[in-house]
Amino acid sequence: MVHPGVPTYAIVDDDSDMLPEQMPRYVKTGYELGLEGTHVERLAALLTGREIVRPPRPVAVLAPRFAQTLRGAAPCQEGPPRDAAELGARYARRDAERRAGKAKAG
């Protein structure tokens, strides 16, 4: 379905109740963890028309209270990203820090 004035779009949701014709533009996120680096890469590819060079990483699932903790976190001290690649790198760095923290907590 094409909307006048909208050249491209992406759908981000943790539920998969999309129409069949919407599925190619759909990025499924996780309920507990939300948007991750792999999702950002896929969104950038959908919105810019570029292909993802590497396969997506598996998504880790954390405790449901993680989202509540994240809402109370301090705002990011980094400036706005220059482009989608930098944004993806930031998410990848954050994901790695989360995995390291989880492994340390054991």
C-alpha cells in the first residue's frame, strides 16, 4: 500500500499482526529488550534501500523489569549520530556491554 508523499516506510513492532503485503517492511523487536543494533541495521537498510552486509545477530532476552530500569536511565551523553552506520555501531556497542554485564553477573 503506497501513501502519497511517503516514498518509503518501515514497521517496528513486537507483535506480528501485519498484513501479508506489509511483512517485507516489518522489523520485529522483542517485548523485554526493545530496539537493538540488528533492528537498527535492518531499519536503515529498509529506509535507505541498501542491503545488510552481514547476517543479523541473535537477539538476547532479558528480564521484563529491564525495560522499567531503562526508562529511568540517564540520557545519552553522546551527540546525535552522523548517519545510520554510526547509530548501528552505538547499538552494537550497547548490546556488547549488556552481554558483558550479564555474563559478569552470571
